Amino acid sequence: MKTPHTFNSVADLLLSQPLTIDVEIDDRLAGPFSIKGLEVDCSVLYMGIPGYAGLSFELDPAELLIYQNMFLGWIHRQLEKERFCIVERFFGHAHIMLFSGAFGSDDPFLDALRAARILGENDEPGFRPGIGIASGMVVAGFTGSPGEYVTDLFGRPLVLAAACAALKPHGEYAACITVPEEEWRHRSLDAVFPLIEFEHPQKGSVRQPRIWKLGEARVIDFSGTDKIAVRDIANFVHWTTDKTPGEQAREWFGLVRSKGFYKKNR
């Protein structure tokens, strides 16, 4: 599904590929319903907005709307120049991206890591999302009723990536990517996150100092039954910002209101 567009929706994916399952089921209690879905072997990059519940109490609903669109706009702005082909799915508190050989990735897990690195190194706004990556079989499909169908994603990698994103190791890191130890497969940090070289006007070719550190494997409880080993890859270089994303959202909302584009309905 390699297209000229970097980002594609789940609907784009479903409409561009032969479906894995396409059937009508007539259940005794639920009645008739259609099942249309596509299995995809992929790597899932999950990015959760930290403290989303708290933000929902702290910000007005319109301010939270601005905040979330700032978050998604920042992600797109950082990755739009890359050669990834990404299938994405939005939730109120998170953004999911899929990388797969089925739509142009030679190494989906590595591409997910590269995308996470770009975001972790360029978090000037200060969103500091929780970032988790996991791989395996995912089903993209339509859900709903005859009144309205929406697209959704299902599978263990989604839950595992979300669980990894929620793990917050101790430390004053600027960004952290958490992955299952079995996914790391003894990869080299130098190979995954090679040092960037650039031309300095006086010094010539200069290599960027290493800003990411690979943590030791640690074991966590997963779903209350399984234990899995995970690895953290942390970046300790912080951006200096004048205001938090929440403060910026409030500022934008104040400007919108002052210009008369907010009409309170009560």
C-alpha cells in the first residue's frame, strides 16, 4: 500500500487490499451483522498523551480539542518529510501508527523505532508522550451498525504497545521508548540510532554526541497473568519551552474567543 501520502487511514488500508474476512453472520441474540476485516502483520507505534484524564479536568473542552489537534499536528509535521508509509488511528488520548511490509516497510520494527526517535528528539512543544512499540498480527476492520460504520484495530500488539507506553521508568529523561525485550533481538543501539553527522562551518564534518541510552531488561506484569521483559530507550536532552502545551492551548483558545470565533451555546 505504498502511496504518495505518508499517512493513510485505516479506511484507506481496508479499501486498498483484498479482505481477509468478509462475511455476514446471523447471531441468535445480536441479529444479522457483517464482518469485514484485514489481517496485517505489523509493528505498532503507540503514543499516549500523558495525564489525559487530568487535562480533561484542567482544560475547557474546547481547549482540550485545540490541545489534541496541536499534538497530532506536531506528529505529522515531524514525520511528513520521511519516506514512511504509515496507517494511523486516532483515539481521544492516543495516536497509533502501523508499519508493515504489506505497505512498503523493509523492517517495520526499525521504522517504528526511527519514527519514535524523530519525535523524541524534536519534542520542542513538550508533549512528552508515552511511547510503546510491539509487533504481531493486527486486524483492521469495520465495526458499528447499519446506522454508522467506523474503522478500528484489534490485536495483542495494540494492547502490548499501549502497556509499554504506560510504563514510566524513574529518571529525568526527556523521551522514552519502551519495547518488548524479545523484539529488540540483540539489536545494536548504534545500528538502530546511528549518530547523525552534520557540517560545521569551522570544524567540518561533526558527529552528534549520543543522546539515547539503552536500559537493562526489566520484567513487568502484563494483563495480570503474563510477565514480559521490556527495554527502555531514553533520551536525556530536554528542550527549553516558555509554556506547556496546555498553556499554549489556553492561549490559542483565548485568541479564538477574542476574535469572535467561539459562540457559547448557553
